[in-house]
Amino acid sequence: FATRNSSSNIKLLNNIRPWTSSNLHSSRRWRIRLSSSKVIEKRISISRRIFKGLILLSSGTLAAGGIYYVLSNDIQKRQMRVTLEGGVRFVRSVCIGLTISLDYWWQTYNVDETSDSYLTSLEGCHTRAAKRILEGSLKNGGLYVKLGQGLVSMNHILPKEYLEILKVLQDRCLTRRSSSEVEELFKEDFGVPHTELFDEWQEQPIAAASLAQVFLAKTKTGDEVAVKVQYIDLQDRFSGDVATIELLLDLIQWMHPKFAFKWVFKDLRHTLEQELDFLNEGRNGEKCKEHLKNLPYVHVPHIHWSLCSKRVLTAEYIAGHRVSDVQAMLEDGLSMHDVDTKLINAFAEQIFHTGFVHADPHPGN
């Protein structure tokens, strides 16, 4: 530059701005902006990769689950379905439990427990809680309905609002998921469908309850029998549903220390475990038969043990009337005085002599 074109070079050099402090800071800011932009772009790129990976992982999991479900047998499919539905029941139950708990807490907060307003608030809470429990029991079905029925029977403990609202559950019966459910259950428990075990089978149940339905059938030997068949998924649902209810009771008791009704559920759980075992019910029938053998007018149905399992109870069928159907008994020429006397004698024998008592003597039983 100095030898060839000094004037232009000097002009060029004069136009070059010196590296002042201001210029240096400006350059650094530019480099920082450029660096920050690259970092943001890199983070966005990583986030996109993670998002795509999660989508691929979820899709792969769903696809693998779908393939596994298609290749699974009927029992495995039912267990997977019960697990998924158990999650829905868990979320629903937790929401209902927290809503009830917060309602009690909010309505009684800083209210004098000896005042009339406290009692009025409690009555409103009882009514709303009972309605929520009823709705949850009907939606969850299965054991929740049975437990709701158990609560109604505890009329010496629960407030009247609960009893009035939950009594709807006493007449509540479940429905089977499909017409082939009975056949599937017999295949699982006996290895063959019910049509091969019995000579005749009436497909329409003659009675239904919260745990089972009763069908009229005829054995290969020509005996007319009543076959009590449990709903197929109750055993699978038991542990998960019980754990959910216990968790809710612990949570509510933590929020409300005065609420100490977990022992009630423990009692109901033990009873329910026994009711789900139809073999236990059959053994109880035979024990009752032995204890009442000195009463000639009491007949306990014979149990066909070869046609029984934990979920199926086959007993001698006896036609009769509900003890509350007075008109039908009168039409058959029965004396109400005679019926009353024999009924009271039968229960007096159990209560005062044997100590082994039929503890659910409603008209249907």
C-alpha cells in the first residue's frame, strides 16, 4: 500500500474505524446474540428429536400392546382389560373421595360443633357424599355395588342420609359383558362349556344379584338343579379395587382424624372374600343342614360337588315362594301362623342352640 497507491491507501486507512471500547462491546454483543441463537436452535432441535422419539416409543408400545392383545388367550385379554379399567376406576374413586373430603372440610371449617348450623352443614354433606358414592358405585360396578350394599346394612353406624340414598343398591344387579361369558367361565373352571356338563340349561337366569346369576339346569342324571354362576371378572378385580378403597380411607382419615371407619371396610372385605368363594358357601350349606336335621320341616338343598368350583355353585333346585309373598302362599293353602312358627323356630335353633346363623335372611334368600 505505501509504494503503489499511497493516496487511496491513506484514504482507505482513514475510513477504517479504530477498535474503540464501544466497537468492541458491539462486536461481543453480536457474537453473544449469534451464540444464543445457535443454542436456542440446538435446544429446539433436541426437543424435536425427543418429541419424535416419544411419539415413536408410544406408537411402538401401542403397536406391541395391540399385537400382544391379539395373540393372547381369553384369560389374558380379560386381565389386560381389567387392568386398564382398574386405572379408570381408581381415578374416578380418588376424585370422588377427595371431593367428599373437601366438602366436609369446607362446610364445617371454623363452625362450632355444638351449634345447629354445624348439624345442618353435616346433613348437607352427608346427602352430597351419599349421592357421589352412589354414582361412583354404579359406574364402577362389581365390588363397589356389593360394598355399597354392605354399607346400607350398617344402619346402626351410618347417618340416615347415607341409608336412604344408598338403599338403591340393594336391588342393583350387574349384567354380563357378553352372551358367551358363562361358557368362558365354565371352560376356565371345568375345561368344557356348560352345555357339555349339563343335560339341559335354561339360558335366561331365574335370579340375579350383585355377585352372580342363578340358572335352572338339569344334570346328566336327570336332577333339576339351580346353578349359581359368578360374574367372570370379579376375582380379577378384587385386589385392585380393595387397594383403591383402602387408600381412599387412609387419605380421608388423614384429612379428617375423627373419621375412623376403616375397620368397617375391613369387616366388609373379610365378608366379601368369603362370599366370592362359592365352595365356602357350599360347605356352609352342609353345616347348616347338619345343625338343623332335628327340624323335619327345614330342608337345605343338596350340593352337587362335582359341578362346583370357586365361581360356580350347583345345588338341588326347590320351587317355592318368597317369604314376603303372602298372597302366593295363601293361594297354595299354606297357613301363615304355621309358616311364622316354623320360621322363628328355625332361627331360634341357630341363634340359641347351634350358634351358626344364616346372617342374610332377606325374602330373596
